[in-house]
Amino acid sequence: MSNILIIEDDTAIAELEKDYLELSEFHVEIEHEAVRVLPELSMKIST
């Protein structure tokens, strides 16, 4: 199972995307503020 992180400030859009992706058996997490995940993402990308 692959993991997907959705960064979307509109809750309705994020939930719709999540529902669709979970039908395809993806593990999905939603974050509404990019500033919360940017430091962690930049560390993962640089390694």
C-alpha cells in the first residue's frame, strides 16, 4: 500500500480526494496547512 499526503486548505476537496484514493487502496493523510509539513518533507526529499 502506498502513502499519499494531501495538502489542501479546502476540507471538502481534501475529503473527496481522500475517498477516491482510498478506493484504490492508498493510505491517505490530509494536512490543511503546508507550513506544518514542509520541514519534514524537505528533509525526506534531501535524503
